[in-house]
Amino acid sequence: MAEDVPLAPVHAAVRARLRAIEPGRAEADMPAPDGDVDGALWLLGDFVSGLAVTSTLAAGERITTLRLTLHVVARDDVRGTLHAVGCLDERNPDVALSTAVITDDDGRTLARAHGRNAVLRDEQAAEYRTATPDWSPTARAPTRWWARAPPPTPTP
């Protein structure tokens, strides 16, 4: 957080920034988009609700989203900065529930996101992992795969 480094390429693309995190809670913000407000609300809601869960994981655990719902309260005249707070609502060994509230600079609630995540241990996740296909060099690239040109189209 001190270096203001985005956590994933999608967050770099939309300029979402993590502002605070502690077990069961995360705060982030991002500039309001000029166009697709709904897309920005989805991304920001997923970001902070997922981090609220991730911040409680033990070593060797990870999550995968089972369901994310977004209830949009207001989408008109959105400008400035979107602010989001994600909180862990409930957690058992296998499932975690979280909520995110997204507001604008005036404190107006724009949306609420509700997430349901499966909590997996590394050995469980390995059972479902598949090999990267040969035709996908960008998925196998160790860094900056999003900045590379797509592979050439094979000629018949």
C-alpha cells in the first residue's frame, strides 16, 4: 500500500487503489469512469469484498468467487472518486460471505455488493488446476502478459 502498486492488471487498468486493509476489512477507491459506471461498480465491489475475505486467510488458503451480486442504488451523475469499504460478514472453514458498500465523494451510496466465496486449501485447489494450453503463451508468461501483443494467427 505504501508504494501504491496495483494488485492485479485489472486494478491497474481502472486505477483502483487499496487504501487500507486489516483482517476482515478493506478500503479502496478509484476514479469514476466517464462511461461504464456499472462495470466500475462491479470491479470495485469485487475488489474490496474479496480482499476483506482474503485478509483473514491462513497460509496455504485461497478463495474463489462462487457468487457476486451487485445492487445498484444510484448511477446517475457519478463523477469524482468512487470509495468502497468491504467487510467480512461470516466465515466458516469452507465458505466466506462479504459485503462492499460503494459511495461517491458526497457520501451518496451508489451500490452494495455481496460476495460468497469458497475457501480452498492449496491441495484442494491443485485438484482443479489444469495445464495451460500450448496455444496460450500469454497465460504462461511470468510477467506483464497484459502488455504484450496477442500471438500471431496460425496460417492454414
